[in-house]
Amino acid sequence: MHNKLANNHSLTKPYLAGVAVPVRELHSGHRSEILSHLLSLGEEDRRLRFGTQTPDEVIHHYVDGLDFNKDAIFGVFNADLKLVGMAHLAYLPQITNEAHSAEFGVSVLPEGRAQGIGTALLERCTVHARNSNIQTLYVHCLANNKGMMHLAQKAGMTVEYAYGDADAYLSLPPANPGTIVDEVANEQWADFDYALKENLKLANQAWWWFLGKPRHAR
């Protein structure tokens, strides 16, 4: 795997902050939302995400083991603050004389698909990886994971197939002032979007409580 990662494949275009999908970096306080998101995946979606049949106890173990200080986790919330998409950028061990690489994994709930969420998560992880001095972005998945393969090829990744699995990899150019500004701007925008949705949700709850109060009084 690592020899393949050393090949020189580069981005076809620079990262641009998504226009329609705000992506927020997650922290340990989001562990329950991440667990709920993954448990909401159906059996086939779990198989495609993790490469094998994945019962609830395995997902619990995976979420408990997430290290937010070592890796980077990103998410997309809908208007109800439900985590509809998440990506895990896992930093692989550094090997002497080989590119420093990180593995990208993503999942999107059915109600969030065909909305550019997967692409936005990949773009967010790409710019974060560049700013973290990662030289290669790597994806490993089942060869029949058409959604992941489409996403990888759309991003310009080189894909290799073997024994029912697929490896996709992309060499990343170094960070520059533009990527740093992009990441800061995207994070601020995502935080603002989340706060706006949170305030709107609280306002709606208060409004329905107010409307429901006369009925409870009867």
C-alpha cells in the first residue's frame, strides 16, 4: 500500500470552500451524535462504510475509541441538528522515506444523499490534511462501493482494484495562505450555521410549547 502512496498524483483543482454545505469539525462532545449517526445506518450502508458486517456493539467500540486529539472528525448537521454526514480523517503512522498519509472514511444518511454532502466532507478533509502537512490522502473500501468510488474519482483520485477491494489515493500539494484562510473561513461559517440552526430550533420549540399550552390547560 505504502509504495502506491508514494506515486505522484496531484489535485486537479485547488480546494474551494463549499458554497452550499457547511462542514463543522467535531470534538469529543459530539460523541453521542456520532454514535447515533452510525447506528442509524442500515446493514448494507454499514458494510460499505466499514468493509464488513458491523453490529451495534462494534460501532459502540469504534465510537468509544475515536481519538479527537490524534485524528480529525467532521460533520454536517441538518436543520434539526441531526448529524446527517460525517467523515473521519485518520492519520496513518509515519514511515521513513514515505509520504505522510491519512485515510478518509465517510458516511451519509439516506436523507442527506444527493445534496453534495459527501463532496463537501471530502473537500473539507482535503484542505485540513494539507494544512496538517499530509502528503497523501488515502481511501480503502469495497470495490462495489459505487458511492465512494464515484466520490474518489470525482476528486481526481487514482483508484486501484484487487480481490474485491479498492484503494484510492491522491497526492496533496503543500499548504499555502489560501488553504489556511479557506479552513478558518469554513470553520467560522459552519459554527455560525450551527448556531443559527440551534437558535431556530429553540425558537420553534418555544413556539410549539406556547401553542400547545392552551390545549394542556383544558
